[in-house]
Amino acid sequence: MRKGKISPAVIRRLPRYYRHLDGLFSAGVVRISSSALAGNMGLTASQIRQDLSCFGEFGQQGYGYNVERLRGEIADILGMNRHHTVVILGAGNLGKALLENFPFQQYGFRLEAAFDIDPALVGTKLGGVRIYHPDDMAEFLRGHPADLGALTVPGRIAVPTAKRLAAFGVKGIWNFTNVELPEAELAGVRVENIHFADSLLTLNYFISEDQS
Amino acid sequence: MRKGKISPAVIRRLPRYYRHLDGLFSAGVVRISSSALAGNMGLTASQIRQDLSCFGEFGQQGYGYNVERLRGEIADILGMNRHHTVVILGAGNLGKALLENFPFQQYGFRLEAAFDIDPALVGTKLGGVRIYHPDDMAEFLRGHPADLGALTVPGRIAVPTAKRLAAFGVKGIWNFTNVELPEAELAGVRVENIHFADSLLTLNYFISEDQS
DNA sequence: TAGATTGTTAATCGATTAACAATC
DNA sequence: TAGATTGTTAATCGATTAACAATC
């Protein structure tokens, strides 16, 4: 149903569509028009119709979109029904936050394990997930291949850890370190960055600009 | 020196320029040409020159850019020398990660305090920063006005907490909750979101697409 | 049927890239 | 001086918005 190459701009809006549609669905809303959704989300109706039409025809003239159906279609497009597996590298504060608070399951992921060198953590569980020593990664991943690795290790070991993950065959790295990973050396592994510092500095730009 | 309205696309690249220039500076590199920097960053030389020219003339024909100077200019543009103050709302795992691991100072911020309802935390310090009860926020902020609030509270209290922050006069909210804040009701407060879920789903789209 | 709303084509707007005169 | 490299103008490319025929 996908029509040729989808633009990155469209792709980055999909999770937001999902979030809004999920909210509407939970609120019991059955149908919505592109213009009502646009009002909700601060977009134009035109853009929403254009975006969705990249993937298929999900609406109906004179009616709009069925919220549950559209939510499901977008979930599919986002790969939420593929039940990809994740491992977490680094069970410090941030890794612990993901382990204990992030609802991987809700987004269609299975969280398999975490790895940390801290002897006080190895062998214990956090958020119901077992922590292993990185030395046991090869063995663990042989038995439980991971699609994704979440990288929450200290910056200085970010690159080697990313390379190890790539060598073990993960398909994507969710990078929380403030370090730029050398994607060229990561053999086709997709990298998605959450750069706290970049985000904070962007915000700072805007508030500084407002003041001057 | 700023020439009219700067496009959002340019602004979002500035922190990345800063990161790279800081790396070069630490590595002792004195000068760099737009094409060398472009090679480093995976951009075009043209784009770099175009971007920088929005803010001034920082280079020199036949020479390129002085790394230290350019790094400093970008730091200025990003407001890193304004020493804005920050408070953290919510000292759970994520708040704790910010308190203990995020180098606010390095980016020109002063972290003033954190707030949490947990009686086991109130009155203690994390990462050298004191934790207060949210009931004491009004009093604290009177004495120590905050420019920025980092929102790391549970999703269900995200909106009311954001509104309180806005009422107390913060200029920006750094939103880590997976909740969309009602910016219209936040009276000019700038919001910058770190949506973990959106990021993970975007990554999932790409690895799912690769597989199909 | 009449009104509403889609999906799509065309028009506009914005962002990136290319080219080059200016000059260090 | 000759070579390198900037800042800027023009050309291209991509993304958003507007318009409208199709149709539920």
C-alpha cells in the first residue's frame, strides 16, 4: 500500500498521529474528519490528508476517518505489530528509568534484558527484567536475538558498545548518549538519537531570543 | 547580527554544530573549512556557510573558520552565556538521571532545585541539588526565579504541573512526559519536547521498513 | 438529494545545493 | 602572486497548502 519513498517529514509525524488517535480512541471518539484532527493537532487538514494518502485510502468521503481503524493502520505502518525485541545497555539512572517506567509493551516491544557492569546489579531484576554482565551478551543474544538496543551507557563507551551491538546483529540503536555514533561503521544499523543537550540548547535559543 | 527571522531548520542544527566544534576544539584543531566540517558532519559545505551566514560573517576567505571563535559565536547564539536557571519537577528515575548525570553547567545553566512529593526525598540532595516539596514551590521560586522547568513528573500530572510552572513565570518547559502540553494555555512559554515514544516508534518504522 | 469530506493535482512556499565573484 | 575559501545570489529540490472533482 506504500506508495514509493515516504518523506522523512511525514514519517516523523506518524507517531504523533498515533498518539492523538489513541487519545481520541480512549475518549470513545468513533470518527473524525481531517479538519477536526487538524484543529486538535495544530496542522492543516490538507497536510493530514496528504500524509495519510502516502500509505493508502483510510477515509471515506462525507464521513471522515474511523478513529479505531486509522489508529490501527498507523500502528501497522509504525511496525507496532511486529513485536520487535529490545535490550538495554547500561542500567544507570536512565536505563533504570526505561526499565521501570517506559511501557515498551504498549508500543509493541518485548524488553528482553539489560546489561550493566555493576556487580550490585548483575543477577538482579529491574522492572521485572533481568540484568546481565556485558560479558554474557554474546551468549544471551545467541539465544534471544535482539532487534533493537537502547544505549544508555556513559558517553566514553558509547561508540564501542554501539559497535558491539551492531556486530551482534541488532537492526536499530536507540541512542541516549550525547555522543554522535559513527553510522558509517555500523553496517546498516539504523540509529535514532535522543540528544538531551541538543534539545535543551534549542529551547535555550528560543527563550534567549524572546528576551533580547 | 541576526538577519531577520531564522528558519527552524537552521536553529535545530546549531546544537550539533556546537557539539562538533567543541569536539574539534578539545582535539586541538585551530581552523576548519566549511568543506572539512561538512565532511565531518555529513552535510554540504554550502549548507554550513548558508546556515552560519544567518548570524554573521565568522569565516575568512582562503582560511576558513577559527574553531574556538566559531564555537564561541554559536555558544552565544544558543544563549549559553546567559546562565539561565533551571528547576526539575519530579525526582523519579528520569529526574534523578538529570540531577546526577546531566552537565547543566557545561551548557551554561544553573540547576537550582528539584521538587518531588516523595517524603523520602524531600529535604535530601541528589547530585548536590536539594529536593523540595511542590507545596514549597511558590516560596522557593519567589526567592530564586527559574527560567526553565524540566518536566519529569508522571504523565497524569504533566498538564497541571506545566500550568503551575507557567504561572510561576518560567520562560521554557523542557517536557519529558509522553504528554502533549496545551501550549495555547501556557501563555508564551516555550515548550521543547523529548518524546521517548515518538523516537522509538520512528526507529521502529525504519527497521520494519528495512525488513519488508 | 444535499451536505460533507475525501484523495489528488496544481500552486506556493521554504530549504538545500550549486555557482561564482570577492578577497584573504 | 596563486590557491583556497568565504558569503551571497540564483537554481533546484522538497514539503506544505490550496483547490476541486469524485463520491459517500
